[in-house]
Amino acid sequence: MADPTDPPHVPVLIRPLIAAVAPVQGVWLDGTFGAGGYTRALLDAGAAQVIGIDRDPAAFALAAPWAGAHGARLRLIEGTFSQLDTLAGEPLDGVVLDLGVSSMQLDQPERGFSFLRDGPLDMRMGDEGPSAADLLNRASEGEIADMLFHYGEERAARRIARAIIAARPLARTSDLVAAIERCLPRAKPGQSHAATRSFQAIRIWVNDEFRQLIEGLEAAERALKPGGWLAVVSFHSLEDRVVKRFFSARSGGEGQGNRYAPARAVVVPAFSNVAKPISPDADELAMNPRARSARLRIARRTAAPAGHADRAALGLPAPALEGDA
């Protein structure tokens, strides 16, 4: 349990985010509340109100020591950001989404997100649905291999899948790490741990993160007022690709393809001012090495009616695309 006297969590890329959307005003929604870092920064920067959403009820328990001091300026709602427009219940001036697992969750062994800490093989961001152990212990070798390849870009996916099948039943993160390490060579100095990609892929699978992402982007489009800001922080190339293509498609930046292809319908841009991705600077990396892979993308809502993104054009990994069909 976090100590309420600890210094506030400093969220990744918050300084360039606040600078890009200044002046911060009106009603903002933090769709991945976590330790509350973005919410606190937005309140401090001048937001009239921030709505914090998280699927993890533990996040709000940890916020209890400080949340009350903000009174009506802070609303906390348990839920997923894929439903943020419904949960907010009002038009928004800004939405921020910090994708992936939070530092708070990584640091809690009982959540099962980290291959560096032994704990139950859970990986659920909320408290509903099957755990990582449930899925891995009943899935076929082919299903596991496809998931590892598409969600983790793991080249040894089939070898790891066979090792997981041989090691079942799995109950703890250490069981999974041992199975992976037995079938892969030891990482050389400076290389990522052998289980890095597999843990990423399994976490995405357990939490249905790509469906959540695209539905969350569309929900933000529906909820934002004209002139409102959408800011998204991603931590791996698969997420960033989807966000990049969403902004491109919804800002009218998607090309017509070659001259022989059927013409696409003209998209009335729902977003403008699409900024180039922002990466952490040297000062931020020195303070928080976990930020090294982070990318911030920001765009501004137009007055065009909200629409629907073409899933096939967003670069979704194959399992996510099939699940959405």
C-alpha cells in the first residue's frame, strides 16, 4: 500500500502535454487514472474539473488521502475508458489516455504484471474476467503462439507456446518466467529480459487492450467539444501505430491509395492540429528510465460529427481485428 506522505507520482510526458494544450481549462477526463498523476497535473494547471476513470478499484483507494481536498473539482468513476463518453455524461474540453500498465501495478507483486517479482499469475487491470493463468492453462498451443507473435512481436512465439503447454498448470509469474527461460538463450548484457515480450503480449490479451484502445479513441471523439484536446501516451510500437493511424484517418490525412483502387469516401476531419509525436527529453529519462519508449500524440477536435474508424486501416494486430469482426 502506498504511503500517503510519498511524493506525488510524476506522469510521463506531462510537461510537454500541459504546454501543448495550454491554457488548461474546462472539464477534462483522465481515462487511465492510475496513481492520479495526470489528474493532479491538470487540476494544478487550471482545469475546472477532472473526471478520473479507472477499471482498477485499488486506484481510488490509493487516492483517498488526497482526492477529497479537491472537492467538486474531482470526480472519480470506476469503469473502462472505452465507455468514457457515457461515464462522463457531459461534453469535455480534453481527454488524456496513458496506455498500458501503470507503475503502481508493476510494483505490486500480487497483481502479476512483472516478470521481476514473483506473484499470482493474474495481470488483470480490474477485478473481473479470466486471469492470465486461466487463459494460459486452457488455450491451445496455436492460440498462445498467435497471441505472443501478434501482441508481443515475439519471434520465438511457437517455441515459447510449446514450453508453456509443457509447464502447465501455471499458477505464478515465476512459473511462466521459468518456462520461457528454459526455451530461450540467456539475454546478453544490455538486452531485454527473455520474458519481456511475452508478458506484454499476455497482459494485452488478458485485458483486451486493443479493443479498449480503439473504442476509447472513438468515445473521446464523441465526447469532446469542438476545440477540445485528445492526448494519448503510448509505450510500445503496436499501440502507437494504432493511435497514429486513428488520428490520420480521422483528420482526413488518409490517402486515397493507388489510382486503380476504389475511391474512398471523403472524410470530414474530426481532428485537426495533429502534432508530431513527442518523446521524453534527457531530463525526463534521467528521472524516469521507464519513460524511454513513451510517445505522446495530441490532436484537437473539430466541429465535424463524430464517426467510426475503419478497423482494417488502423494496424490492429490480427487477433484484435478478428475479435472485432
